[in-house]
Amino acid sequence: MKPMGSHAGNRWQVSESRVDLSRADPRPVRAIDIDAQPQAITVDANRSALVVVDMQNDFCSRGGYLDYRGIDITPDRAPIAPIASLVPVLRSEGVPIVWLNWGVRKDLLNIHPSLLHAHTHDGTGAGLGETIPGGAEILRKGSWGAQIVDELNPGELDIHVTKHRFSGFWDTELDSILRNMGVRTLFFAGVNADQCVMTTLEDACFLGYDVVMLRDCVGTTSPDYCMQATEYNVKLLFGFMSHSGALIEGLHA
């Protein structure tokens, strides 16, 4: 019998006379306990993944889009260090890392006016897909602004998914990739916590994934009350709040 499928947890076994569809998953359950709110949780590390959202130059670096708009990017840079510490641990434990990032088409043919308005309310100044005067293109696929910040850039070691909405599940291959890998639990990191991270987390919940936001690995340039509301709603409606140290401690235990 020949295995057919890109992931061990979702493979047929094929021969000339028979196809085995039973998909025997060779991964045992690897239960780990994690301190979280509103309750402590136990997850299967073999069926979990980290989703890192929008840790890109346009949001987190000098000369990027938010910096051009005069927004203090310090809060969006705060998650860099904890994510940089967490990612190697997860890699060593076999937990997949998904880098989910904006990257719009040059012609913007799949971008609607509401998204353009969200990035420049009065139509003045450079907006989504345009070019910062004297600088880089804004969140255009392949541009400097759409690249992951140097402190985190994993090259091609991990899984990369490009999005063109606030939620990373809308019109992307993210759901197909995760289901093919048999992932059930998603840990969320990135920026902005109340916008792209939150909408992706919400869609993940609606699609049946278990979701955990890692508080020290997310940030937002929004007012403090936006982060408070995000934490409140994650714990009340969608899933759990934890932190990278608790995840690392659970894995090592």
C-alpha cells in the first residue's frame, strides 16, 4: 500500500486493488495542562498550532504604514520578544507555526471600498495597496511593508498564509491547511489584538476550533479599553486567555 496525502494525519493507503480511507493517525494524544482563564485547560499538543497574525513591517517597524500615519507602534512591537522566545520551543516540540499576513493584489481587484475606507477614512494620504510618499508600498504582497519583521522572520521553515481581509479565514487556504493537519486547538499571537487577531480568532471559533489567545504575544495600537473588551469577550464567548510561559511550562511538564 502506498501512502497518499500531504500530512500523516490525513492519508489514504492506496494499492492497485484497494484504497484504505480509514486515515489511521499515527500521532498519539499528547495532553498538556495549561494555566488559562476563565479555566485551566488541557490540550493535545499533537493537534495544536500557533497562528501569528500580522507581525509585519507596516504595523511594527519604523517607516511602515502605521508609523507613516503617526501612530505609536510601541504596543505592536511589544509581542516581538515573547513570540521570538516561544516559536523555537514550539518548533522543537513539533507544534506547527502559521504566519498569517496581509498581502494585497497590486490591482486591488479583490478589495472592496469598505476596506479602502478603513485604511484612509477621508481618502487623503496613502492607503491600502498604495505607496507611502518616499517609502514602501502598503501591505502589497511581496513588498517590504508586508514582510514579517526581521526579528521574527522564519524564512520558509514554517507555514505561510497570505490574507486580504481582517480575518485570516476569509477567502484563504488557512482552514484547509489546518484541517488537513488535523489541528483542533489554535494559539493566537500577533497584532492588532482587537482587529485582525480577534476576527481571525472569532472565525476559528465559529468553524469549530478551540481557541486560546496568548496575552503577552498580542498587542494593539488601539485605546486600552479595546484590549480590555477583547480579553473580556475571548474569555466570555470564544475561548481562553493564557500566556506563552504557561504554554511552555505545559509542554515541558
